[in-house]
Amino acid sequence: MRLNEVTYNDAKPIEGYGPGFFRIGGEVFHGAVLTGPQGTQAWGGYDADPQALLALAGQIDVLFVGTGAEVAHIPADLRSQLEEAGLGVEAMSSPAAARTYNVLLSEGRRIALAMLPV
């Protein structure tokens, strides 16, 4: 079997998570986070001003939204704003979103991830 090292270019992979935190690119972030081609930053969750998410339009094709420990719907008005801006939106549990993000990131896809903690 041949093993290949995974490279992520400039974006940083999700390395781990636990109750209330995420480890991304060697740094620990507490609370909800937004990560992608623009780097990693705190995200205020569904109640935050959506400008940080809307600013991704044109830079990415899909925004994954990690909904916490369980899969849930994101607020309809937020989904509508994101889709009207031309962003594809996929909601899933945060653990599944982290795994999916890492796989697609390793393939060089144009993606970002907004996650609520587990």
C-alpha cells in the first residue's frame, strides 16, 4: 500500500474538537468558528451579522455549516441570504462537517466551514 501525505495549501485543516472548542491548524478556538480561505476567526453563530459569511461569495463554492453535536436545520432567513449571494450551503453535524471539510480541502476545493461547538 502506498501512503501519500495530504497537503492543504494555505487553508488549515480541522485537527480536533471537543466540548466548546476546535483545534484548527495547531491553534485552539473556543466557541463557534469560521474557517476557510480567509483564515480562521470567531463566528457569532446564527445570531451574528451574516456579513462574514456573505463576504465568501465568489471565493468559495460551498459553505459547510456545522450545527453542533446533532444535525439540524439552519435558520431559513440565513440560508436564503447565503443562497441569494450565490453560496452553496450544506448543513450537517459539526463532526461530520469537520471531516467533510478536511477531505474536500485536501482535494483543493473552494470551501469554507462555519461550525457551532459540540
